[in-house]
Amino acid sequence: MDDNRPNGIVLTEEQKRRRRERSIAIALALGVLVLLFFAVTLVKGPGVLVRPI
């Protein structure tokens, strides 16, 4: 085999930049979703944990 040739797919710098931007966007969206769920839980108060069995 040719040891000088990289294995697998090699991304260009543009593709690496876009992948990073997409990852950051996904992380921010998940963070906003977590904060939204947390805020809704706070607004509903402790009654959200009291449920009939």
C-alpha cells in the first residue's frame, strides 16, 4: 500500500469550517431547548411533580 496517501475521506478547509458552524448551531439549538424546558418547569411550579397515580 501507499503510505503517503491518507486513509478515508479528507475534508477541505471549507468543509471543516461548515461542519464546525453546523455543530455550533446544533449545540445552541439544544441549549435553547433545555432552557425552554427548564423555564416551563419553573413557571408551572412544584405542582408539576404532584400527579395522581
